[in-house]
Amino acid sequence: MKNFIVSTFITLGLLSSITTFAAEGDAYDFSWLDPDKEVFVLQNRKFRKAGRLHANLGYGFTTSGAFVDASAFQGRAGYFFKEELGVEFVYSLNSGAENDTATSIRNPGGAGSFPFRRIVDNYMGAMFLWSPFYNKINTFNKIVYMDWILGLGFAKVEETNNQNEILTSGGNTTLTTESHTGIMWDIGAKFYLNEMWSLRIDLNAINYKAMEAKSTNATEQWYSNYDLTVAVGINF
């Protein structure tokens, strides 16, 4: 279900981006009209971001990790120095635990099997934002204004894993806490309620390198953490 929600969110974003990439004042020609006539689509933004600060508080769940169920409480603060370009700082406090899938591997029928998992405790980072796409949605005779926001930057991740258990086949259950620096990217949809308040949906991802589960020679591989959150935002 989580994967379906994420896939739907990304698909809608891509389709919306394709259909709304138009500058203010763009003209559209329709072959079935009089050739001497043009149809102008109003693209003026009602809500502007340039020169404004924003802050968001949100809650959601982690969509990655086969053996972990986790949630995220997330805060954001940012500034757009142009209508399409800005910066944003993110802090996320995550909480997670092994799920039923992990439990089923540990049951007596699976003796000698241990699920390896990394549970992200928190992360913080900064991103550059790019917001070239915007929509006007007519719903029940009410216009909803929204922006699509893309972000790319770096983050520091604090996570807890059970590598000792894997290396000792269950002989050492002491958890290991590690810190990593990774690439952070974000896809966000911002819905304006009015000039000050908004709702925002974000798929926030961090890709980082860490030791393999059974590594004894410092071999690293890429790991990922994906958080899908809904937030209330304020614009200053």
C-alpha cells in the first residue's frame, strides 16, 4: 500500500509537470479555431514565493525498509530568493521498530535467520529548491493554487542497526549507532489555503553509504530512507 501511494504521488507529479510547464502570457493555437484567433491561457501566479520565508511542520511514515515500520515528525524552514529558486533546511525526528515481517523471520521455523535492518533515528540537512511548475485546479467551482517543488542537497543521518547480531549469528544483540552523510532529494506539492497558510505533501529521500550487513573488510553499499509526510505551512 505504501509503495502504491508513493508511485501515485510521483506519477501525478510528472504528469502535472508536463502539462503545466508554461510561462506567463504563453499563447496556445487550436487548429479547430479561426486561424486568426489565439487562445491565451492565464498563467499569472496568485501566490508568490520570491523574497518570502516559509516554515512547515509535518508528520508521515517511512516507506523504505522491508523489516521496519517507522514514522517521521518533520520540520522545515526555507527562503525563496527568486520565484523558482530557493533554499530549505530540514530536520526529521524518526521512530521505528521491527515489523511483522522481521518477526516471522525470527520465529522458530526460521531458526538461524536474522533480519538486518537500519532504523533511522533522525536526520538534518539543507537543499536547493527549484519550483518551475505550478497548477490551478478547479474543484467544485473553487480554484486551488499549488506549486510543485523539487529539492536537492545533503543531510546527516543518525541510525541504529543490528550488524553485531548478523556477524555473530545472534550471539551479540547489542545495537550499533552510526552517523552518515548522504544525498538528500525531495519532491513536494504545496497547496495554498490563503496568502499565509498552506498544506504540503513531500516525498523526502536520503541515499547514503554504510557498511554491508556481513562486511568484515570495510565494504560499503548504498542504503536509502524515504519519508512521505503531510505538513502545515506558514509563509512570512
